[in-house]
Amino acid sequence: PSDMVALERAGVFSGRYHVLQGVLSPMNGVGPDSLRMAELFARVKSGEAREVLVAVSATMEGEATASYIRDRLKGADVRVSRLATGIPVGADLKYMDSLTLKRAIDHRTDVESE
């Protein structure tokens, strides 16, 4: 819910939210049944959603959660997307960890001309 508040405060998202109440973490006993996954899949199946924007942290658990959702929605008539990851605006490269740098390189975009 606090992540949803941050998105609302930024005013950059105009869709509906579905809060999972956490991420998958088998080591901590958190599986799909511990989260609000069934409700998410039901909303998609009902045709209520055209896109599922997975907004989870770039952690091992976040990656597992995003992959699980993607795999479960494969074949559904819905776009599954993910928040971009990489170097934050104003950050200095010398302070970035290798995973952040890798993601920034992997998801780089073309420089657009005006």
C-alpha cells in the first residue's frame, strides 16, 4: 500500500491498482496463496484489465514475483509490463552496484532527437 501512495503522489499513473500485499518469498513461507494473486488473475480473466504493470522492487523476491505473474498470464489477452529499473536521476555511476548497472545497460533506450 505504501508503494501505491508513492505512485499516487507522483501523479504519473492513471490506472487501477491491485495490491498483492507482498512478494513471493519461499524461504520465508510466502507463496502465491499468501498473496492476493488469485484475485489478480480473476480480474484479468474477467476482462477488467488490459495491462498488468508489475511494480515490485528489483530484488530476488521481486523478480520471482514478476516472473510468476508473467508465466501465469501467458496466453491471456493482457499486456504484462514492469516498471523500468536502472540508474536513478541525479545518481553518480561510481556509486552504482553491478546489478543496477547491468539493468541500466540491458534496458537502455535510444537518445531521441527533438
